[in-house]
Amino acid sequence: MFKKFSSEEVSAQNQVKASVQRRIRQSIADEYPGLEPVLDDILPKKSPLIVAKCQNHLNLVVVNNVPLFFSVRDGPYMPTLRLLHQYPDIMKKLQVDRGAIRFVLAGANIMCPGLTSPGGVLDEEVGAECPVAIMAEGKQHALAIGFTKMSAKDIKAINKGIGIDNLHYLNDGLWKMEKFD
């Protein structure tokens, strides 16, 4: 999704009204309860919140010229990897084995066998259509953020095909864009 992303792909950016800002903050707080204590630090109430609309029905939430969250087609807001590295426990985690790392870093979707092999770890509570952090075997930080196509139980049972859509990964266009101009 963000493979060749750059600031030229932004079609419009608007400072949102206070009511829209409250709605965005509330939906983020509902989706990630672990962020509740630090939500005022991440999304200060007095700081202007900018929503940048990009191609492919993508919205970026930008505070102080730093992209913090993104959403696709009015779906749930997902944190950028930089934010996830600062607060690693806010998302549910799934782990891929060592063999899948280079493919995930190239932008490939995560296949079920990479999650069910001996190096992979599945959280049984993860449902379908749920945003997750993708960890790597033997690594500390997340290497990607994805959206599950099926539940963890189905991934384990079926063990074929795409298990997670890779939305944002290390060294993609959004990762390289530290500041938003």
C-alpha cells in the first residue's frame, strides 16, 4: 500500500473541526485501549489535527507535521510503525518465522504457513478483519502492520493462502516520510 508512497500522493489536507477531532480521538481510544493514558501526549487537544486525504481512499492523521495514524476506506485507524515502536503494546501481535522476514520487508502479504511454522506465533484471540502488528522471530520491534483476512483459529486450521494483508512495513514510503510537508 505504501510501497511508493510520497507526499505528492496527498490530494488534500485539512485542519479538522473540534467535533471531528473528538470523533477521531474517540475511535482511536476505542480501538487501542492501551493508548488511553498517553493519548493526550500523542494527540494534544490544543494542537491542530490535520487529516491528509491521499490516493486509494487513504487518510493520514497528522499532528505537528508527523503522520501518526492512517485508515483505509473509513476502516479502523492504525498507527504508523514509528508510533508503534514508541508504544509497542497497543496492538495485538502475530509473529512470522525467519524465512518470511525478507518477503514482508519487500511488501508481500503474510501467508498462513509463515505464521504457523515453528518460528511463528499466533494469538488465538485475534479475529478476522482486525489490525495487527507483525513481529519477526528473534527481533524486538514490529516489522509491519497488517489487517487479518481470517481469524487466528482459521489461519491455524486452513494453513493455506494469505492470512494478513500487509499495509505498512519498514522502509516503505510512509516510513521514509518522517515529517509531513
